[in-house]
Amino acid sequence: IALIGALVVVLIIVTLGGLYRYITTGGLIARQIPSSIEAAAAEWVLNLSVPLAARNRENPLGITDASVTAGRDLYQEKCEVCHGYDGSGKTEAGSGEFPPPTDLRGLRVTNRTDGELFYFIQNGIRNTAMPGWPLPDQSIWQLVAFVRSLPIVASPALVASLGDASIPVLSAE
């Protein structure tokens, strides 16, 4: 039993020493890309933060032309400065944020439920630049509908090159 106790004490000392070294050598600098362990832990905690009732909510507006159009207008007003016109997060404002804005077209967002997206838009995400938006529920659902449509949003260069022509939609055939 004494040997096990000694091993536990040594393990605690080594762990605390490693943590101390990590912190004192820049481990908490915002510009540093987090380790895969830190990123996984942050994602796990973020997932735990969403109540089950919120996670299971469905968008009552659906993804219709009207909800996407209204969501686009709100997105341009509230979100585009950080997340970009296409949701990539590659903007001048976003490049100075740490952590940088999430790519809204990526799996970290597309794999989330509509309820989770609603929850994050309404409440924000602590220790990031993502604010909680005090908007009416309908407006937040419109934003969710627009975010769901982001992978098919055309770039401004494509829109300009097409002029009055309609934007082609690629089929998955």
C-alpha cells in the first residue's frame, strides 16, 4: 500500500510539474494553436454545456426561401464581420480574434442540431468572441436556417461575374 501511495504522489508531482511548465512556457497564449488534447477537452465541455432540451429543439420555420432570406439579412448585419460572407471565418476582423471564428460550413457546425445552433446564437460561447444575441426567437431560427444554407452561398466574385443571370446550383447527382 505504501508503494501505491508513493507512486500516486510521484504521479501527482510529475503532472503538476508538467502543467506548471506548460503554463510558464506560453501554454495559455491566445495566439498559440491549442493541442489536440486541449481542443478535444474544450469541445467536450462545450457539448456538455448545451441542455438536452435545447439540443433537441427543431427549427419551427424550416429551411424555406423566406427563412433563409430573412436569416441572410440578419447574418449580414450581425455575423458577417467576423464569420465572412461565406461563413469561413476568414475576415479582417476575424483574423484578430483568438480563438478565430469557427468555419460555419465545417463539420463542427454542420454536425450540430438546429437546437444547438439556436442555443449558441442566443447565449454565445464563453471565452470566445461569440456573443449571445438578444434577438427574438424567430430571428434566431432564421439565422439557423441561413447557416444551414451556407455551403451553397456563392462568392461575391461569382455573383458579379454572372450579372443578372441566376446562380447555378450544383446537384449531388
